[in-house]
Amino acid sequence: MPRVFIKTVFHNIRFKCLRCGTCCHHKRPEEFGDLVPLERLKEFWEKSNLIYMTAKDIENISRESGLEPCDFVDTLYGYGGKIVHVDDSGKRIILDFPVMKSKADTTCVFYDNGCTIYSVRPKACRLFPFRVEEETTQQGDIILNISCNKSCPGINKGKIADKKSLEKLVVQQFQERSESVATEVRILAQEGKISSDARVYRSHPGRKLQSDSI
Ligand code: SF4
Ligand code: SF4
């Protein structure tokens, strides 16, 4: 079993949300197609601004808003609670993590001069402007690097960010996501659906179709 470590890539950073709404505008960089190879993931994260959701986030929003997941969730494949897909005779493993849909003007479908689902907003929104970049060591261990998105005007304002609360959210998000991925990969491998030379990609959902309303 790989070990998981958390590393905070900043020291005593101050933050106060100025409610400017910048983080509710989602960026989908056009130079990336539907699939993002892992070696370009860092570049993708730097250029994009997508809100990734766990199954628990989706369940909470659905219950609170009365909407179906298909009304606010974007995935490359149809969303049915499954994250791992294989393609090209098992040579491509695609991790299709669900992201929040955006309107045509790139704002979140729940943005209307502020967040309309604030009490159940996804963990990624609670974390922002902090974000997690996963790194795998040569030994196969996983490092969750918590960095921050410098585009947020609330950085260096207000109080020192509470690292303990950030780490708690990151652990929760990682556990909710990785448990389902590990189970799905194990089943696909047992069924012989993954080739020994398979490459892993992340999806870039919602690139072509962006809805105007929910
Ligand atoms: S970009 Fe920063 S300051 Fe603006 S709403 Fe988001 S978290 Fe708050
Ligand atoms: S869920 Fe709320 S906080 Fe998150 S991106 Fe949408 S409007 Fe913004």
C-alpha cells in the first residue's frame, strides 16, 4: 500500500476572501484536448480553474438543491458514479473526475452574484485559493502538496491561514476520491481490461458543451 504524505508548499500565508467571484469563473485551456497526460498535469492545473467534486459533494448538492447530478456535473463520459474508464484496448486508463458545470460565460452554474449553494459548496471551493497537487515518489508513495492559487486577490490579506483545517479538508477529499478509484482499478485489472503498458490520463470535462442554465 502506498503511504500518503501531506506537504504545505507555503509558510504562514495570510488569506481573507474578498468575495470577488474570480474562483467561480472556470477556465478550460483550449490547448488541452479531452485527455490530459499525467506529464502535463501540472501545466494543466496552472492554466485551468475547474472545481472537482467528490461523490459526497455531489450527493450533498443534489439533496440541498433538488437537482439531478446531470444538471450540474460535467464528465467526459456519462456521469454514473464511475470514475475510471479504459480505452484503446486497455492501453489508456482515463480518470474522469466529475467537475462543476459552467455557464457559457464560464461562471459556475450556481453563481449568481455569489454562491447560491454556499452551505453545501464542494470541498474544492472550501479549499480555494489553496489547492492540492498530487505527486508520486519513485517508491510509489503519494505526496499531497498544498499550494495556493496566486490569482486570488484575498492572498496576503486577513489572518494567517489555518494549516490544520486545510490539511483536514485535503485528507477528506483525498479519501473520498481515492477509495472509489482504487476499487474500480482493482476490478478492471481483475477482469483483464487493463494492458500492462497502459498510460494514465485525466479527462478535461465540459470543454465543448457548456450549459447556459441549470
Ligand atoms: S478568488 Fe479569492 S477572494 Fe475572490 S471569491 Fe475566490 S477565494 Fe474569495
Ligand atoms: S459552488 Fe459556489 S463557490 Fe463553488 S464555484 Fe460554484 S458558485 Fe463558486
